[in-house]
Amino acid sequence: MNSFLAYFRLMRAGWVMAREGVIASLPDDGLYGPARAAHRLATLLARRKAKQSDRAQRLACAVERLGPSYVKLGQFLATRPDVVGRALAQDLSLLQDRMDTFSMESSKARIVESIGLPVEALYSSFEPPIAAASIAQVHPAEIRDDTGTRRVAVKVVRPGIRKRFYRDLESFYLVARMAERMVPASRRLRPVDIARTLEQTTKIEMDFRLEAAALSELAENTREDPGFRVPSVDWARTGRDVVTMEWIDGIKIADVEELKAAGHDLDHLSEVLIQSFLRHTLRDGFFHADMHQGNLFVDASGTIVAVDMGIVGRLGKKERRFLAEILYGFIRRDYRRVAEVHFEAGYVPAHHDVASFAQAIRAIGEPIHGQSAETISMAKLLTLLFEVTELFDMQTRPELIMLQKTMVVVEGVARLLNPHFNMWKASEPVVGDWIARNLGPVRVVTDLKDGLGAAVRLAEQAPELAARAERLSQELDAMGRKGLRFDPETAEAIGKAEARYARSGRIALWVIALTAIYIAFQL
């Protein structure tokens, strides 16, 4: 039954996309047969008004009609230009996560259910919402205790959002499975894995305890950093469906004229923003992955305050080393070293030629060195690099794609503050310091220490590993003598799976027929 409903929800989504002109706005290059015919039909179905708007507006209208789950899908796909293409990813990144507010009664019910105390016992005042997004809305409130009265922001989950998201997620998985079955070229991008990643990231984003933990971790990492901080969390008033944090009195970083009027140094702010992001990425391997203009404020002291930590990114030591070395290699025009780093990290298959790859890297680096420093975009450099690596069978690295997407956004904000911003000059102290600490003699000591720790852990697990190896040997020997056999439960499960597959095929045929009837009536 759930699969049947998923087909109908998918049908509705396709109808909305067609009517709002989204499908018609997509390129039809390389489409043949049924796919090309479907594209032409969608173009005919598009509303006249939709045809007069650009693709970003069409996407916004369609997503608004489809609801919050599709807002999250669009924002997630905006971080994957390797999947949807750079142009469409750019359009998706413009989606505004603004929804209608829900009632005060619903907010209070979520708070009581999550924390177990009445709102009056938690806050001395609790005001109507000032902003609402796809997952939550924010209320101003006040807390009165022994230290006095302080203002806080209370973020409360949208009622029914989990149920609605999981319902729509069935349709997302359905599309992913159909793509893998019917479009062999899509298998390289692993659509089902992409849907699974969306499910996991949204689960995390809908548990506000995890957002509070991310704020706490970034606060610890940046305690000594100049010019950057995040709001403090009130853990006593935080649960799965609500997070209470410090109220930020500041100017939105996008309000350039207001920042000037307040006497803030815009050149300094742009420098602090880039250096903070690189410091979090390289030093900590943990960064705010949604640092757009609406999530950045400047307080009275000139400190940048980042809010909304629902989306974060992490980089391991290997990825941080990779990032620092390729940036350093481009600065020094050592393209051979940049190529070698890709091979050493295992990102490019060993059967490719290092010299040929270095030649491709040079094609990116040399035009950049012909430009003035203030026009060089680090984000564009990484974008071009990932495009070239696709020619050499580099596998998709979601963590690097998220890094590149966030860097595009952060660099855009920095250039909004200072159009002549010199990215390389601002980045040099942070990148240079990290390289000095991690790519010189210190690196050898660190690697030895890590290797020794791994060897100790392996020695501790040796008895258990030996026992597992012995059991595996016995099972393989028994399999060789008796053959591979299924127990009755396994055989029954296989039979049921085959039956479900056949039933899904019949359902698909019915849905196609009903879709044709539905479209005919709409026309």
C-alpha cells in the first residue's frame, strides 16, 4: 500500500513540476525516445505564466506547492552539483526556506512534550514567532533567574514534519531506484545512496539536540579565535523538538549600508569570515556548512556570529591534508605535486598517468596566475578542479563537494562586503600555518604517533581476530564439502521479495494508466 501511495505522490510531484515549467526549463540535449517525448509533453503542460519566468522562479513556485520536504530536497541537491549540474545547483541554492508560521499552541505543545515542563515554568515570557522555515520556527522569549533577565531565541520543530518527510522520502527512494534500473549512466552517481544521505542529514537536522551539540562543539573549537563566535545553548531548555539559545542582537551581514553606518570595517569582516572558515576546516575538520547571508550577524563589538547549525561538514585528516596541499601547490604552481596528492589520497585510480593528470591541472592553474589576485576565486578553482578530476574517474566525494559548496557561499559573502577582496592574501596566514604544522617534521611525528596507536589497538584485538579467522575457515570448509544452502526462512524471504517486485511492476502499470487519465481530464 505504501509503495502504491508513493507512486501517486510521485505522480503529483511530476504534475506540479510540469505545470510550473520546471521540466520544460531543463535541457533536452541527449534525450531520446520516451524521455524526449515526456519532455515535450511537460513543455506543453506548462502554464503560460510559468513559461515567462526564469528557472529559479519556476523552481521556487513548484517547491512552495510541494511543501517542506521538497524544500529540503532542493537545498540538499544544491550541495551536489556533481549530480544536478552547476547551473541547476546554483538555482536550487536560491530557494528561500520561508514557510508560514504555525500556532502558538502547537509550539507550546511541542515544548511540553520535549522537555516535560509547562512553558510558563521555563520562560518568563514567550512571544509569537518571528520567522518560520521548513523544519522549525523561532520565538523570542525571556528567562528570569538569579542572574537577572536574559533574552533567548527558542527554535521549535514544525508539527507533523517528520511524518510528512518520511512519507515523501518513499517517493525520493522510488525515483532513485527507478533511475538506477532504467538509466545505467546514473549508477555512477549512486542515486539510492544520495537518497539515503538525504534521509540521514535530515534526521539529524530534525533532532535539535544534535544542532545544540554542533553549536557547543564549534563554540569550544573557536573559544580563542578572534572575531567569530556562535550563540551559547541553554541545555536545560533544549530537547529533541526544541532548542533554546542566546538571543543575538546584531546586524545581518547582508545589510552592508547598515554595517557601514554602525562603523564596522567591512574589509576586516570579509577577512575574518574567510580565515574563520578555513581555520574551522583545516584545523578542526568541522565547519558550519550553511554560512549564507541570513545565518551571519555582526554584533556591536564587530564579532561575526553564525547561527543555525542544522547542517555541518566534517573532514578527516586525509581530506584536510589533501585540501591544504592542493591549495599550496596551486600557489607555488607545483602542478606535479597537486597531481601526486590526488593519487596518494586514492581519489584518482592508479592506472591513470600522473604526468597527464598534472597537465590537466596546469590547464586550470595557469589561467588563474594570469589574473590579478583580487579576481581569483578559490571556490571557482575547486569547482574547475573537480570537473577535471571527473575525466580521470575520480569518485564522488560528498564531503569535498559540501566543502566546495560552502566555500562558494562564504566567498560570495566576503566579496559582498568587499568586491576587491584578495582571497589568497587573506587565506595565506591560515593555510601557511596549517602546512607548517602538519606537512613538515611535525607531520612525521604525528603520523608515527597515529601509527603506534593503531598498532596497539590491533594488538589488543588480535585474539578476537584470530578466533574470527578460525570460524571463517571452518565455515568455508563446510561450504566446500556440503555446498551453499539456504535455511527455510531465507528461502521464504527470497520468495516474498520476488512477489513484491512483481506486484510493484503491476502497480507501476496502473499508475501510468491513471496518470494518463488524470492528465487528460486536466487538459
